[in-house]
Amino acid sequence: MKIPEARGPISHELFRVLARGPEPTRTALGLAGLRQEIHARLAAAGDLVVDDDIQLTLFCLYELHYSGLDGVDDAWEWEPDLIGARQLLEKPFEDSVRNEAAPLVHGLPHHGEPMTSDGVADILFSLAGRDAGPSVSRFVAKKASLAQLREFLIHKSVYQLKEADPHTWAIPRLSGRPKAALVEIQADEYGGGRPERMHAALFARTMRGLDLDDTYGGYLDTVPAVSLAAVNFMSLCGLNRRLRGAIAGHLAMYEMTSSQPNRLYSQGFRRHGYNKAVTHYFDEHVEADAVHEQIAGRDLAGGLVEAEPRLLGDVLFGATAALALDLRQSSHLLSCWENGGTSLRPTVAVAA
């Protein structure tokens, strides 16, 4: 992925550091400036979920574990001092997401008697069935203009073009029934061994159908922090074993709240005259996620809590965080669109 434009002192300093190789003799000294910028920004920052500099920095640090950054030495991936700098951002970001999810977590069981997998699934389905507020899918189905459909795809592209990868980190951290369930879900996400059927490939085809660039990260400069935060949370949970329960809960909720919205997304694109070539991605998720939600809720999340009861709180945290961050992103998109504005970063929206 190409290195994007910096959005503040932290990302500017990060990109300056990454331009050089991580030589042991100078790494700690070279990262001192980055740590200073992080401390200064955190002291002044308010809402981390919408902080462009912090979210872009986290996104690029996580990207070192995915496809990497163009021109950046792969040796940076596990450089201890850079990992330490990332952790300075991860803890307050996690705390911020926990605060976002707190109202949804309130009243749910966290401890007590061990729960069956069906009991866990019932809680998750109940959460998924709540009215979460403004609906982007209904807006897309009935009102969205062609320009807004393009913006919608641009927001989704920062995750959908690498769809399933953050959750895949959890496979070696699980065993037995939950592991088998996750592998079954991910096998579908990756096209069952057929590259042209990978969900990321289907989404790329949808983007091309609307004359958008399907290069991974191609619109990173245009996407605001609130959309990056949703992807960063997946990476945070996927890359930290202690949060394996959270990534399981996140995937369960992601699948449980996917089928009907994708049906509406498909309607919105068909309303503008697009055919199966464009809507295939959404149509595929209507069918696949109706199956995946049962596997993810009962066998993955429920099976994990049956095996490790102490992870119930983490599973519910991941599930409620998925809902809370989706609500923040939906509120941003609809607020902009209903007021006649762009949901992309204003300084670069015209280029997009």
C-alpha cells in the first residue's frame, strides 16, 4: 500500500522514521521523537475515534502486519521500539472504544454461571436485533445518489479490499469447535479456494463497476478517522491474543447484522440501473451471512465461551464495539448526506 499523506505530527513523524531502515544502533533514538509526538497528542486529544492523526497512524502501523507499506523495510514489522510506540496508542484507543460500547454492554452478563453456546448466541442475536439508530442501508436503498453510492464504496474499501484478514489472525489462537467454526467462515470469505470468488475480489469488481480505483488503500487519503477506527479495532483485537474473545464476538455481530443491510445495498445499486456484475458482492453476502451468523454465534463465539467461560465479557465487548463503531460511522455518513455535503475528508473529496 502506498504511504498516504500525513494528517498531523504523529503520522508525519512516523512516515519520516519509516523512510529509513530500522538499524539497531539508531532505532531507539529515532523513535524518541515519535513517542514525544504521541504523548503530546494524547494529552490534547479528545475523542480518539474521530482523531485523524491517531487513526491514520494506527492504521499504517497495523498495515505493517498485512500487505506492508510501499518502500518501507519489512524489518519494521517487529521492531520492538516501534511496537512500543504503537502500544502507546493502542491502550487509550481501546479505552475509548470501551467507553463507546459501555451503554450497550450495560446489563449484559459478564460473569457468573457458565453459559451454553446457545445462551451466548441468544444474547448476541438479541443485541443484533436492537434498533441501533440511523440506517445507512435504508438510505442507500431508497435515497442515495450515485455520488453517495461511490462515497459509500470508498468508505467500505479500507476494509472490504482485505475482507476477512483481521479475523483470520484468531485461527491459531483458538482450538476445537471455535477454531473449526472460524475456519469454515473464513473459507467462504476467501472464495472456497477460487480467487475470483474471494469476497475482496467481488468488492473490487463492484468498485470497478462504478469507475472507482480498486487498488487497496487507493482512497486512504479521502477516508475520515471514524471509518479507519472501525478497521483499526478489528486489527487491535486480531493481533492481540488477550482479545481473542473480542475478535470472536466482533465477527459474530458482524455476520449477524450483515444479511439484511446487504439486501438493501443491492436494491440501492439496482435502483441506479446496475446489474449483477455490480451487485454480486452484496447478493453473495445476503446468502452467505445468513448461514455464517449461526456458525459465528453458536459455534465460534458460543463455543469459545463454553470452553473458556471467563471470555464472555470479551466476546460481548467485541460484539457491542462492532455495533457502537458502526453507529458512529453511520451517523457521520447520514449527517453529511442529509445536509447535502460529502462524507469524505473535505480537502480531498473533489479528487475522489
